[in-house]
Amino acid sequence: MTTCATHTAPEPVFAEPWHAHVFAMTVALNEAGRFDWPDWAARFSQTLKHNGLNRDLDGGDDYFLAWLETLEQFLAEQGAALPGDVESIRQAWEDAYLTTPHGHPVHLAETG
């Protein structure tokens, strides 16, 4: 008697696409020499500790929001992504996805 092994797809490493994107951006910036990994790890650990003071973290979005917060801090300190610029881009994306019909690609409006 021969049995067939059931193959199942592996669980995704990232629960949401944006988790993978922010992770990949961070790795690329590290590889480009924007910061070193031990410094990143120490600062990310501080952000997680700070964000976990008033509530339990679930390891999902809150983990990657802390990751994004740490990345934004690094880039702001370097003058590469100032908080006002980040907020303007975030608002532009929010406006774009809120006004895009369901099922259509989201595009930022042309500027300048």
C-alpha cells in the first residue's frame, strides 16, 4: 500500500505585506550602510520596551509598528525622512486609498 504525503503551503513569514516591506527596506538601508545592525537591534529593543510599558504586545502589527517607528527615527536623525515629510506622504497614501474604487490599484496623485 502506497500513501501520498499531503503537502501544505508553509505559513507566511509575514502576516501582512507591509510587514515584509518595512523589513526589506530596513535590511536594504542597513546593507547600504545607513546604520549598523547592532545599533538597529539595540534601538528596536528600546522601542519595543517603551511600547510595551502600558500594554502587552501581541507580536503582530504592534511589533512592525515598533519596527517602523525605529526606522523613522533613524531616518529622521539622518535628515533622510523628516517627520513632516513622512506625515505628508502617509496622508497622501491615505487620501489615495480612501478615494480609490475597490479592486483598483492605488496611485498617489501627481505633485508639482
